[in-house]
Amino acid sequence: MSENALIQFLNQYDTEVELPSISQKVTIKPITTGQMKKILAYEGNDDSFAMEDILDEVIKGCVTTEDFNIDNITQQDRFDLLINIRKITKGNEYSFNIKCPECKTELINNININDLESVPFPQNIDTKVKISDNFNVHLSLITRGMQKNAIKLVKKQKNLNDDQRMAEIGTYVYALSITKFDTPAGEITDASVEDKKELLDNLSERDFGGITSWYTKNDYGITFTYKPECRFCGWDDEEKNIPLTGFFF
């Protein structure tokens, strides 16, 4: 906390937000000018990992609840936190431009964040994914801490191109989310991350698909998508993710 006595006179517009993954409510305040400068410094930077670290710092700077630990919350709760921080900082309206690929017209898209759908947190999650008749994997939702650990593990590996690096991070994230195994020899809860990762690498495409489907089935949070269309030439496209470029400005 700053020792500057003037800071105490600022109206921070505190807002309470619920994080279902940790069954906790936290209090957030708007982004400061100093935090905006940090985000702006990384706008357009190709290092997505560095940008994610900056966003972590923004979140931690905006959450005033003392026992908050960003590593413990899920990907979905982290994103919802960013959305709520943006809302109390800049409001509910967000505009962005795209170019129509058919008539080349510059299109302005206006999104009201409050109008976006939100999938509720799944209740009574069945953690088990069946691999065979006598072998099951138990999974947990992916936290920000798992993501960060996976990135650290992959950074130790050399001679990987960008696609290989992202694929390895994804597999490590899944490995870190495995909590236990049901086997003919009994329950195994102490498998190493490397053993879990090796298991995932040796699964058939069908069995690995069963694991990825589990995350899709138990996904939740704000559906941050829109349907691109051009009112000038009639072009439209399938649902796309809303671009985040300029989201905080």
C-alpha cells in the first residue's frame, strides 16, 4: 500500500465479484493510469506470455481482497475478473473495427458487455474420464497457476518452434490438472507431472479427445464472441472471438 497520504482521498469505486472456482467474493477497483501505461507498453508485442503476466499484475493491482491468490483461480474466473475490471474502468460499451473481406469496408462493431451470454459454473462435476474398463483419469478445472507452471516447464525445452511450444504447453496444462488415477493396482495420487505428461502423449486420439471433451463440457463464464456481418454487401461469417486489441483503452 502506498505511503502517500493523498491516495486515501481517491474514490476507487470498489465492486464485489464472485469467483465460483474458489467459492469466494473479492473486491475490485478500476485500473489506474499507471497500470494502463504498463498495458500500453505491451500493446502489439508478440510475446503473449509477457502480456499475460502484465494482465496478472493488473488483476492483482485491482483486487483489494488481501488473501486473493491469482494462481488458485480458473482460466474462466480470471477472464471474468478482467471483464469486470474493464467494466468498472471504462463502462459496458466496447467498440472495435474489422474490415469486410468482400467489399473492404471498415466496419464498426459496438458490443454491450452486459448483453453477452454467460454459462453458469457447473455443479456436481464428475471428475472421472474413462480410458478403459479398469483405468480412469480424474481431472480438475485448469487454474492460472497450472498455466504458469506449464509455461515454465516448456521454456526449459530447447529447439521447439512456436507451434510445438504451444502444443507442449497444452499437454503439460492437462497433465497438471490430473488429480489421480483409478487403476487395477488401486488409486494413484502421487504420479509425477512428467509421468502424467508421458501418459497423455501415449493416448490414442479417441482417448485424448475424451479428456479435451471433459473441459468443453465443464466450461463456463462469459461467452466472449460476436457474429461478423456487413450491412453494406451482406457478407457474414460464423461466430468469432471478440478481439481484445484496445479493450482497456
